[in-house]
Amino acid sequence: MDDHRLVFVGGLHRSGTTPLARTLAAHPQVSGFAGTGAREDEGQHLQTVYPRVRDYGGAGHFAFTPAAHLTEDSPLVTPDAAERLLAAWRPHWDLDRPVLVEKSPPNLLMTRFLQALFPDARFVMVVRHPVVVTLSTRKWARKMRLRRLAEHWFTAHDLFTADAPAVRHLHVVKYEDLVGRPVETLAGIGEFLGLDGPIPPDTLQGHRSSRYEAQWAAWSTSRAPLPYLRYHGLVRGFEDRARRYGYSMRDLSLLEPFPVPEHR
């Protein structure tokens, strides 16, 4: 793939990886997956080199499994692994375009592994508010307590930020910036990827978090036992950790930059 630039998009389920990848693929220099028949056109489902996220319990679960966190020390980093991945993904790209995007949520925990296979790859990770991700993921993980789902968000992002200094080409965007300031945010991604001309923001939709924000606001003032305990338990348990990532469990409007450690 000497004539192409490989880009990996990642982020927890419900964090905006799909709209981001589709938006990037709307640029004339970029090719992404579409019409593959795989769920959400994710590259993880089109290959056999590494396990898929469902093998680790799926959304809201996988970051708790140590084996889901892959680095350059993984035994899966073998001489032919990169070519096997490219052989699986190549038929789904338009190779006349110089920038090739693969999107899968578990890429969040695989940056060092993928970098070991593709040393010149770029990584674009999207992060969304832990409250919104927790509430929206629950429909896929109904047996899990909300506190456990929130803990999954922090476990995944703690692992990611610990890996970040080892990743040479990394760009992190917050979902809230992507939909709230799309032109500016996409311009930053375009510059990072070396694209000519703007990335069209037409496919991005705002207000996709509003119903979860409304639910959280209702819980914050409720005197009913269950909503009261859910809200105050999550605030007490995670407010300090959320602040470290530029969010607040109390004030969902607070939005500060994601603390990306510099490459060592």
C-alpha cells in the first residue's frame, strides 16, 4: 500500500465512529467501506487476523477483557498479518483514492497493535460524553448495571490514553465538537490526514444526544428512588474521573479538550 495512506477510525460503540467514517469517505480523496454486508461496514467483521469485539462480550463489555487490548507485543503481530488484513479489506476500497479508511470501535484499544502492522498509519479516535454513551449503550447490554457501563467507558479510555504516547500519528476529536462545530473540527482532521479541500459536513446530524441529555436532566431532579439513586450514584462515582477527560457528570454542557498525551 505504498501509494496509499491507511487511516483507522475508532471509539466506543455509540461514540460516533460510523458518522465520522462516512463523513470522511465523502471526501474525493478518501475511500471507506460501504455496502459490505458487514455490520456498520466495520473492518473487524471482514477479517480473520484478530478476534471481533463480540468475542469479548460486545458493546459495554469488551474493554474489561485484557485480551481485547492489543499492542505491539501481541503474538498476533506476525510477518503475514498485515498482508492478510489488507487482502481482506482491499476489495472494499476504491484504490483510485489515496486515503483508505477502516472503522471499528475496538480500534480504540488496538492503536499500538495496528501501528506495529502498519507503521505509517494514521489514527482518528472519536470520544463522546460518558453519560450519553452509558445510557445509549444500555439497549445493547440490558443485563448490565449503569454503573458497570459507565466503568467500561472509563476503563476503555484509560487504556487508550495510556497507549497514546506510543502512537506516532494520532488525532482525537470529541463527538460534541464534530456535530457542534463540524466545519472547524473536520478541517482539523483534514489537515491531519493531508487532504486537499474541505471534508463536506452534510451527513452529520446534530441533536442525536438530546434524548439522553433530557433523560439525565430528569433524573437529576427526580425524587423517585430509582432515578435519584442512579443519577447521584453515577455522579459521586465518576465526576472526578470525567473531569480529567474534559467532561462533567453534573453539567453535560461542559466541554473541554480531551487530554491527549504527546508522542514519546
